[in-house]
Amino acid sequence: MAAAPVWSVDPRTGKQREQVAVEATAQEVDATVRAAHAARGSLADGTVRAAFLRGAADQLEAAKNQLVEVADAETALGPVRLNGELARTCYQLRAFADIVDEGAFLDVVINHPDDTATPPIPDLRRYKVPLGVVAVYSASNFPFAFSVPGGDTASALAAGCPVVVKAHPDHPGLSELVAKVLRRAAAEQGIPDGVLGLVHGFEAGVELVKHPLVSAAGFTGSVRGGRALFDAAAARPVPIPFHGELGSLNPVFVTEAAATERAEAIGTGLAGSMTLGVGQFCVKPGLVLVPSGSAGDGLVKSLTDAVSDTDSGVLLDHRMRDNFLAGVSERAQLPDVDSPVTPGAGSEHTVSPGFLTVPAERLASEGAYDLLLEECFGPVTVVARYDDDAQAQAVLSRLPGNLTATVHLSAEEAAGEGRGAEILAELTPLAGRVLVNAWPTGVAVAPAQHHGGPYPATTSTSTSVGGTAIERWLRPVAYQNTPEALLPLELRDGNPLGLPRRYDGHLER
């Protein structure tokens, strides 16, 4: 039986562009994983890893024009957005190179023997080592930043882990091109091609997470697909860590005082956030609690005007378009749900943005309205009108885990008057990132960033963005009473590598 072809498809027309690959067989997945496993030693030297990451950024920038052209042809995200995303990706690669150079991620701790302690302390030296081969499952909506060269790949390579990427079917041609670019950067450092494997196909993705030489996995995608892979990772004879980003509603709570103070600005900002990238951001605000009454009416009017002025757009593929149209139709048919701007089909290949409104009391208990508390991928949000704080709290208490939660406060509330601190305390258990008077779309690549949250936002407590994303691919190991000559260089007295270390209780450099 011939292997199934992998086609590059133009989402603007739905037509096939070219065949770029074939779906990998189980045997090909096995060979790819084994090649990655064999390449582990080539990443042992941190200096080499850092040079590889910086070289990858350089090579991506050198190939920018071709990469952006192919990415746009496969995703319809546009050159401006894609150039920005590629720049972000290159910055992220270099940021992880800096983290490798610094070495603090190794968490080196050394304790010399202390017979006076209770119980006595032997010679103990602890640091972190790479897990092994990491499986990375690309996202549809970020063909650079959460795909072949994205945060999972960059952080895994920085940790010293080879990577096998399961390409997303929405941008297979770009995935092939980027893999070649990264392998060129690897070759410059004497690293074999196998350090970055690439496979296509649904079954290949299943085989990948089950492979005995795969030690961990990173995933960005749907709840259904991510949960299936998460369960497969847990059901293995040797379970592995599965760091999955599955779905998020990203609630926004607008206080009455904030709506009274700046209804127009909040409505306009919400429109920009929910329609950014045709509503295909994982941190798009999908549920907004807005007060009833005149202040909230002003916000809804501002939102109506801004969304009405927003053009239709192309989603990443026609399957997503069909799901979007079906999802908004099902939601709009619920009793008491209104549609001030009806989201729907813009043309044969596009969708138009819109939003729905519903009384918050409808969401306060289980029932048919639970559908409004589920993510709908695309340019739509749900505005829930609440009568008082107790009603808003009842809705918040029913929400699952999220990547973000946002509150818009008045100037007085932000200064500490009123319920500002109390609302933050209510939102904190819901999300990994809590925002005040801002919008969640846009995830800065920064050391303090956290892109994760309680399930189903993510399947672990880790972040996939920011410097601490590297921690997902490491495990600690301690050496006891080990002769100096046998210790790794990172743990030897004298600190020959100049690493940040905690040495007999004191931080040294």
C-alpha cells in the first residue's frame, strides 16, 4: 500500500499547491527517533548548543523571504504578521543560547560533608541532566513560534535534548523548509542531521508518543487531540512527561467602575484582541463579563462599532472554517443569546467576526449554556452581562483552567480602592497569567513569562514560553561521595565552568 501523500494547501482557495512529503510509516518513525537518540552526545557541550541555537536564528533570518512566502501561502496569515513571528522565533532561539551560556538552569547545588548535622550530611552534588529525545507536536496557528523552530524545539535543544517534530498538516511545506534550515545550522557545529527529525501524518504522531526512546513530549493544539496523546503518554509501559497546551477561554472581567470610566476604550480594545489573527490566538478573550446597565451598554456599543468595521478573514484551513460556522450557529440558537454583530461566512473561503451576548445568570449553573464556556476557535467572543458581583463570581466559579484571566479596573480600583485585590485573588486560581487593564493576546518572550495554566489550558504546571520552559526537558540527579576525578565538570570543586552554583548554602559565581 502506497504511503499517503502530504499536500500543501492554500487556505485562501482550498486548493492543493503541491505535494511536499508522504506520511511516515511506523518504521520511518522508528528510524527517525533512533537517529535522534544517536545524536544525543553531540549536544553534550553547552558551548556547542549555544552556537547551534544562534546559528539557527542566523540561518532563519537569511532565509526569511522564502520562508515567509511559503508560510503565507499555507496559512494566509500575511507577511507582516509572519515577519514579526519569525523575528520573535529568532529572538527566542538566541535567548535560550544566552540561558545555556549562563548555566543557572542546571540548578547546581553542592553540599560538603557535615558530621555535626542531624542526620549527618555526606558529600552531595546535584544538578540537572537532559531527559533524552523530545517529541514536539506543531501548532496550526503559529507556523514559526509554535512549530518546527518554536519554543518547544528551542528549549529542548537548549536542554541538550534531540527533537523529533510532528509537522502540522496546515503548513507541511514550511515545516520541511525550516527543518532543512535548522539542520544546516546543526552541521555548522558538527551536529548530525538526526538531532532534528521531522515526520508527517496522524498515525506517525501516535507512533511517536509511544516510541520507547522518546522521553518527553510537547504539544499545542486541541483538547481532543492533546488529551488523546496525553493518555497515550501515560499508558506507556514507561510513562513520560507530556506538556500539552490544549484549550483556553481566557475570561475577562470588566468592573462597573471601569466600564463607567472608559467604556469606549475597553470595547475597542476587546474588538482588536478578539479579532487579532482572525481570532486564532490561543489567548483570545472568549468570555467577557460586562455589567448590565448604561455603562455596560456603552462598552457593547463600542465593541459593536469596532467589530463591524473589522474585515473578514481567512482561517488556517477549511475544516476550521466549518467548525467555526457550526460552533457560532449552535451558540447563537440558545434562548436569550443575542448577536449584535453576527459572526459567520464572509465569502466562500472567509469568515466575518462577531460576538454574542447572554445574561450572566444563564451561565451560573450547569446546562445547555455550558457550550458558551467552551473555546470557539475564530473571531468570536461571548459577552455575559452581570447584574452584580455575586452573579459574576458565580460564573467565574464554573470556569475550567485557562492560560490567562484579565480584569479591567477603574483608576481608583487599580490604586487599591474597592474590590481590585479581591478580584485578582478570584482570578488567580483560574489561570497561569493574570492581567490588569491589558489584553491577553501577545505573549512576550521574557524570563518572567508563564504560558500555561490549570487543566485543560495545559497538562502540566510548566510554561512553554520564557526561559523556564527549559525545565520541562531536564531531571535532577545527585552524586554522593563521588571522587572528584569522576564528577561531571559542573559539580567539581573550583567551579571550572564558572557556573552559578549554591555551594554549602551560599550562592557563588
